[in-house]
Amino acid sequence: MTPVDTLWLTNPTLAYADWQRREAAGADRRPFAARSIIQHQAMFEHFRRHLLDADTTVATFGPDHIDTFWQAPDARGYSTATRMRYLKLLDRLCRHLVAIGVRKSNPAGQLVRDGHWPKAEPDPIYLPEDADARLQAWVQPHGGNDPAALRNRAIVALFLGTGVTALEGRTARREDLQPDAAPPYLRVPAHGARDTRTIPLAAFAVPILTEWRARRQTLPVVGDLVFSLQASGEPITDMSLGKIVRAALLAIDFEAQDMSPRVLRNTYCRRLLLAGRNRDEVSKLLGLASTRTCDRIRATIDAQL
């Protein structure tokens, strides 16, 4: 292998970016657009972190690692179309790694051949208005909350009150959360294909986030994340976030196939649409380049009319 090829073993993030820039192309052999390259790099990073947690590499992962990837809290709700996009990315990647001698096989190849693009995506999962109201009440400050309970309510309030993704919530920094501002807001820095955006905090989320921000300053926590592991200051894992959201949903007697932060993001989107906000404005608050997600959630409203 050449030094460029061995970079896949020492720094796969850099190797992927270099490959995308120099060689990667779609099925028609035309180079990917700049925005597609950014999206692909974000998808690759998501999968690479999964491999890191599984103590394996791009050179050694197998079909079982792809299967467990779908079970991660933030991937469990992926539509069939999104899964196919990941499989096609992994298929292109593995074919390249086989060609340059980094891998011996392509574990995604058969999965792509067996897969198919859906004719229609499943309906998005969200909290009905009554369940949304119950969860808004649940996140309010309770006298005597210990730090962990207070933090968990604040985490749920952040997702429900801003519509951010799991990644954006777990990496939010203290200077970006301003519940005392007029109006209160969360700033989400640019990442991947998403530009920097400022999201007004929903009124119901302000009390618990204000209390958590004040409590957070009194705790011996390393780093400047809004929510982190107290001992190390590292971000809370996606799995832990999923457990926190699931426990909150069970506490208000809501159960569904997907009980991840994605449900709260969908609920935030639907709440704004119900309030009369237009789909372009809501899509921008969600950090989305298209209105596709808003259109799917708008359809759940229209179906009830």
C-alpha cells in the first residue's frame, strides 16, 4: 500500500476527505457536488464513530457492524431511503478499499443488491398535542431535583424546545445556550452541510434550562459543554441520550416504535407548523436545505383535517 492508502488505517477521516476530493463519483461517474461531498463526509464520520465504539476499523468491519449501526439510538429511526443511502456510501467505500488492498471483502455489496428504494417512506413519529403538553409539563423544574434528574429534564427540554438533532444537543456549548437573553436562544454552530443557525427557545423550555445552566456552573465538571459526563467533561453518548429521552416518554405514558430524540425533533417541527409557521422557515430552523421533512410532517396535519 502507498502512504495515501495506509492513511485509511491511521487517519480514516482525512483519507475519506482526500478520496472524495480526488476520486469519488456517483453511479454515472460524474463527480459529486460540493454539498453532496459534505453530506457524505458527515455520514462517514457517523459510521466511523460507530466503528470506534465497536473497537474495529474501516479495514475490518463486517456485515454485523452494519446491522448494529441501525440499532444505535440516533439511527434506529432511519427511513429505508436513508439506510439505502448509507449502504450505497459503504458499498462505494468498500469497493475502493478492496481495490487499493486495504480490505479483502465488501460487506455492504450484498446488502445493497438485496435492498431497494422505498416507494413511500413510513409516517414520521411525533407526540400528539396532548402528549406534547404532558412532556412540556414534565420538563418543568421540580423542587429538590438532584443534578442528574435536573440535567435529564433539561436535555429533554432542549430537544423538545429547539428541534436540534442528537449530535447538536450532545455537543452544545454553554456560550451557545442563552436562556436569559431577550429572546432566549440556542446558537447551533455550522457543521457538515448545515450552516450556523440561531433557534429561539420555546417558552416552556426556558425555566429548566435556566435552572440547569445555573446548577451546571456549581458542579466540578471539566469543559464547556452544556451536558457532559461529569468525571471527564466528554459529551454524553448517543446511547445515553436515547435512554434519557425514552425514560421521559415512558413517564408521560407514550410508547412508539421510535423513542429517540428524533421524535422530539419531529414534534417540534409539527408544533411550529400547527402554529402557522411556513415550511421554509421551519426547515431553516431545523437546519435543513429542503422542505422534504416539513412536507412529510405537514401531511400528518392535513390528514386530520
